Amino acid sequence: MATVELRFSALPEHVRTARLVAAAVARRAGVDEAVLDEVRLAVGEACTRAVGLHQHGGISAPVKVLLIEEEKQFSIEVGDEAPHAPVRARSADEVLGDPDVETEEDEEDEMGLAVISGLVDDVEVSAGESGGSIRMRWPTTPPAATFT
């Protein structure tokens, strides 16, 4: 299992670099070429979300991206150090979109997670008081054997 770790200051201009690195490592790991655009977009969305959380919370710690090549799958985990509120049941007003219940940041966060979920079939989101992470997985195909 090979892992590449990328840490960058929570600045929007670094998101593009994270996207490019993720696509290059995904290609090398054997992710299908047809899916690489989805990898780029999902990583960009997850990193943009983490950058926003850090900037909004005044957090100076870097955003962390782990690119993990495993047998038959490739995973990317984007982590932030922003404290997240504990998960709670949503009331009927929240489900109906009562503007007094959700903040603009909550809506942007939910939109970003919805975009990621639309791009990636296997997504796992975790959050707590010490930060959160989004883990995305894609299947890989082993490299073709070459005979000399």
C-alpha cells in the first residue's frame, strides 16, 4: 500500500495543485482514464470545502490530503481541523429549508457534499470536534503485464 501525503496552506490557490497531484497519482494507481475528471472535480470540491472551513474558523493548520493506493482501489482522504457540530436529528422545519435554521455556510457545505456524492460512488464523511474528513474511493485496474 503506497501513500502520498500532501499538506497545503488553507488558501484557494493551492486547491488547483491538489487536484493536479490527485489526478496524477490516481492515473499511476490504475484509476480508469474516463474517471479522472471526476477525481479532479471531487478532490477540488473537497479541498475547497476544507479551505473554506479553515478560513471561516481562523484555523492556521494546513489542509491534509492523503492519496492511498491499495489493492484494487484508490482512496483520497481530505482532512480539515475545523470543529464540527455533533450530528443531530433534523426537524421538519430544517428539512423544508427554513431560512432561520440553516446558515449560508451550512448550505454551501451541504451543496459541496452533494456535488462530491454525485461524482463519487463510495464516499465516507466523518466529522467531530477536532476536525473532519471526506474519504473517496475508486476501483483500479492492475497495469497490463508487459513481456520482453
